[in-house]
Amino acid sequence: TLGVSKSATSDELKSAFRKMARKYHPDVAADKKNAEEKFKEINEAYEVLGDPEKRKKYDELGPNWQQPPPPPRGGPQGGQWPGGGGFGGGEGMEYEFGGTGFSDFFEHIFGTRRGGRQAGTWQDFGGNNTPLRGQDIESDILVTLEEAFHGSTRRISFRRGESGKPETYTVRIPKGVREGQRIRLAGIGGAGAGGGTAGDLFLRVKYERHPEFEVTGTDILHECEIPAWQAVLGAEISVPTLEGRAKLKIPSGSQPGRKFRLGGKGLPGPDGKRGDFYMQLQVTLPEPPISPQELEIWKKLSELPG
């Protein structure tokens, strides 16, 4: 998907992802429908290969992900076969989701559907049944940075077991939602027993990787490539932000790696206060073929004192 070798380094993966993601990002692609699917594939590939544990698991199972591994001695563990993470749930119950932003491939190998305690009843010494609450269910939901910035709603589907009918719900993604935060849908989990209440469904937020931005807390980092002459002479450039493009003045003599801060231009936090936006310079050198005129200018520069 990313066009890299099996031995690709983290830097090579990052470069390949950014190159392809910039091409297929739905905001810039002409064919938005096909670009959206392609962008999802690129995102998942980078999510898998950019994480050492996921990369190891993919190297073991990748080409044969649809073939269940042989059961260990003694049968399945905890109601699931090892490696079958596409569905989840409590003891004996499986759950399948749609609309959370992940493909079947990703869910099958890396899915995190989980159920808590299976519902049941507790009988006291007097023979009375005590109501027990149903199990809670947890899954992941992939959220774009734009959704985290503006807030949005999402339609998801949810099926209980192989014979269950799909249930559809509207999920509100709040403005400023954080990665790792859980969105609660009350009473949609496992059914209670003995008159007990139903459990809840929790959707754990994961940020979709963005071709231009990296996120730390509520701060956003953008690595901007400029030619060497702009770093030397200074320039006014246009950089992307979640609110559109912003102008930034690059002083003469700026060094590679220098950071510029736009205060209050990051993601909103739980208290409504926004983080900062940082732009880090990446200075590029001329790519071959280099013309004789360019070589002559660089040669003259090298002969100057200092």
C-alpha cells in the first residue's frame, strides 16, 4: 500500500505516507469518493507499520489474515482464538461494528472490541435472585483532526453475534475530543439479567494520521520544507492550519529545525483553551540534475570568506 520494502525504516515509512496522503487526502483530491477509500488504506498501513508491535503482528499474519490460526491445546482461550481481534465481547458474545473508520482487515488483526463481565444473576442464601447489570462493550473509533477541531456526528452500525440484526446509532463527536477519550453510549451494551440494567457502549477515540500535522496533547506540529535560498535570504510563506492557510515570515539566516509558534492555533482542550501551532523548518537542497549555472553559483558561494 505504501510502496515500501519490508525492511523500510521509520523515516522511510513516514516519508512514503506523507507523499501518498497528500495526494489522496479528500480535501485536495479530484475524485473524492475513491480518494477517501485510498486515504483510509494509507492511514491504516501507516498505523500498522509505524507501531513496532502491530508491525510484528502483521509480519506474522498479514498475507493470511483471513485464515484463523490453529487452536492451542485445550481449545480457545477466553472464548476467542488468539490473533482474531476483529470481533470482541464477553464470554461467548461477539460484536461487529461499522462506520468507525476501520476496515475489516484492520479490525480482524488489530481490533479492540472488548466486553466486560457477562451478565447473569446472583442467588443469595435465601434463594433470591439479585439483578445484575449487563456487560460494557468497548471499541475504537477513528476521528479526523478536523472532526476533533470542529466536532461532528457519525453514524455507526453495531451487530451482536452472527445472527444479530444491525443496530444503527448517531454518535456525537464533541469539539476538542482527545485521543484516548471514551465516548459513552448509555444502555447500548449487553443486556442485564434478573431485572438488571443494560451495560454501556464505549468508543475510544483514535486520531486519524494527518499528512501535514502531528499532535501532542493539544499542540499541533507541522514540518514545512523550504528551499535553501529562502532560509538564507528570508521569505514570507503560506502554511496550512486546521483553520486554513496562514502567512508566516521566515527571517534571514533561519536554520533547519527552527520552530515558529502560532499561539492558540492548536486543538481545543477540555477547558476550551486551545493549544499552540508549531511550524518546524526543513531546509531542502537542490535535487539532481543540477544545471551548470546552479553549480557555478554554489561554487562561488563556497569561495566566499566564512
